[in-house]
Amino acid sequence: MTDYLQYGSGLRLMENVRLRIKDIDVDRRATFVRGGEGAKDSVVTLPEEQTTFLLRHIESSKTCYQRDRGN
């Protein structure tokens, strides 16, 4: 997943590594980068081509999380 965001949105490696699901807003097509270059927060546009992939990835991550928790 990180390659798609890094190249599609222009994120730096560590900005990409620190992303959490709560930082991605698919409805607004925005990615919130916290503590980026210069320790500043910013909003990066999420390319439309990536939204389908991200939604599938988030759903599979949630399923895996629920299974691991035993719910």
C-alpha cells in the first residue's frame, strides 16, 4: 500500500510509514500528514485511482483486526 500512496500523492518515506487509517479521508480524497517536513501537519490530495485500492485494503485490515481480536 505504501508505494501507491508514496508515488501517487508525493509523500516522503517516513510520512508514508507513519500514516494510520484515521489519516485517510476517502470521501474528501485527502490524506492528513502529521509531523511531516519541518514537523508541520499538511493535507495531501488522494488520487482518485487509489481510492478503490485503499478501500479494499482498509476493509481487509479491519477484517484481520477483528479476527485477531476474536470478535
